Amino acid sequence: MDFKVLDESKVDTKRAPEDGVYIYGLFVEGCRWDERKEALDESAPKVLYTEMKMIHIQPKNKADIDYGHSYCCPVYK
């Protein structure tokens, strides 16, 4: 699986994607999503958890995935 963090103002998230799924409702611990950098960044002082933006999970062949933009971390329910 590969992923892309979405700018919800540019994507019609009310309709299902052609391939994959949209996920939301995740929180990140000890960091935050920076809109300008489009990457994880330091969290604000005294803020432990922040809500993550919507993510598009896309099925891909393992050989086609570019891991250079990824940060491997667990997801807990």
C-alpha cells in the first residue's frame, strides 16, 4: 500500500476514489502535519496529540512504491 495526504479543499472527498480508500480520524503523537512543507513537523509546545489530515491509501505493487517520502510508524486503534 502507498499513501498520499490530501488537501481536502482540492479533492471531492464525498465520492469514493477510483482506487483505494480515504481514511480520516487519525491522531499523531508528538508531531503535527505542516501544510506548507506537506510533511510531519515538530509539535506545538505542550501539544501531545494533533489530528492528522485525510489520507488516501492506494494499492500498489511493492516495486512501484517510493519509500523516500514515507515515515514507517504503527497505527493503533
